[in-house]
Amino acid sequence: MKNKNYRLDRTQFKMQSFEEADMQYAYWSKKSITERLRAANYLISVAFDFDADNPPKMDRDIFSMRKHTG
């Protein structure tokens, strides 16, 4: 997904008024959940500098899962 569907223009960030924020909310609330998740995944990949199609693997030495015995 690397820059296929979305492009982050870093020069366009600015403070928003409450009205502008409401407009953004209205825009994204009309999008499907799939479109919202794709956009969120892209923004996360840009923020953490990894390829959205090939995210880093979780280090299993640090994180592990145990079955709860009750």
C-alpha cells in the first residue's frame, strides 16, 4: 500500500477550528470502516517509518502469550 491510495502532505498541517474539526469528522464518518482502517494503517506506517505492506514482525522474545489455567 506504499503511497498507492494516500499521500501525506506534511506542509498542510495547521491548527483547526472546532468547525473544521467537525467537517473532518463528518468526512470520515461517511467512509466505510475498511477505508478508515486503511487510512489509519497508512498513517501509522508513515509515523513509524515502515512499509505498510510489510510491517515489522513482533519480537516473540519480549512478548508472549500464555494460556490461562483456571
